[in-house]
Amino acid sequence: MAREEGQKMVAQNKKARHDYLIEDTFEAGLVLTGTEVKSLRQGRASLVDGFVDIDGGEAWLHAVHIPEYSQGTWTNHSARRKRKLLLHRMEIAKIQRQTSEKGMTVVPLSLYFKDGRAKIEIALAKGKKSWDKRQSIAERTAKREVEVEVGRRLKGMRD
């Protein structure tokens, strides 16, 4: 069997980019069991409620839902167990320093396979206020309107 190459996206947390202001991102490996890997290869996972916690110098991923493998037997995993993240010691120290500040948290952004290995992209983030969300929505709609108008003018259409 040939070795896998490239990147295969399994799950994304699109709501995290809307709810949080992303400061910094990290790529981490995951410690998984066999049935978790098989379930992920089927493209089944949810990052919506997930968060990262630093405990005893180790990073742990909590509340990420990887459903049980359908052909699994008594060796199947529990869907929302905590999973260890594989990060460098300096990265863990940086995350721990930053999260000790007020309002900072670590959220998962995406879960994917990179060259056959399960990886997760986590972000050091600060929660947005409701007016920040409205402002980013207004900026996005204004940008979209400008692109539409530029496209109409390039095509020679009038109002």
C-alpha cells in the first residue's frame, strides 16, 4: 500500500473564526486509538464545543466529538473523551503564558490528515464582543458589494 501524501480535511470549526479574534495558530498531532482513526478517515468529527487545556505541562483536547466507529466492537472509544495533543515544550509554555492573561483561550480550528497522520490546527484566541461581530459582518458585506460592483463594471453593465 502506498504512503498517503497531501492533506485531507476532516472537520472545520467555522464558528470559531466568527466568535473569536485569532491571535496565533499552532499545528499539533493527536494521540488517538485505532477506532478513532478509522472514524476520522470516514470524515466524521465535530469541533464545535472543543477547547484545549494545559494540565501538568501537557496539552489536552476536550469536548471534540469523534463518533464511535460503526464496525468497532468492545474496543470502541468513547465519543467525547479527552485527547492528548503533541506539541513542543516551548509551544506549550507559550500557550500557557498567553492563556493566563484575561480573555484568552485556545480553540480548535480544523482537523485533518497530513501525509497520513492526524493533525489539528489550534488557535490562541480572544473572545469577540457582539459589536465586534457586527462590525466584521458589516465589513464582509461591504467588501462583497464592492466586488460585485467591480464585476458589473468590468462586464460593462449599468445600474
